[in-house]
Amino acid sequence: MEAKSSQRTSLKFIILYKGMIATLMLVISLIYGWSWRNYDALTNWAEVNLINGALVNL
């Protein structure tokens, strides 16, 4: 019976790991989608706040 218990535990960890990866990918895709829709605002922000690669006024 000990083998089934360890198999269940490892299966739970695998499911948890895949869930965390899926959540991370969802968050990244949402950020990417937001930045794609607000590309003009991001370029304007970069022009105002960035001078020669240095961030100013943040």
C-alpha cells in the first residue's frame, strides 16, 4: 500500500506544478495582450520617461 500513497503524492505534485506553469503562462499572455493594445501609450511613456536608457521621474 505504500507504493500507491507515494504515487498519489507525486501525482499531486505534478498536477500542482503543471497548474502553476499554466497560471504563469496565462499571466504572461494577459500582460502581452495588454501591452499590444496599449502600444501607443507605452511608446509615449517611454519617450517621456527614458533618456539614453535611463529611467527618469518614476
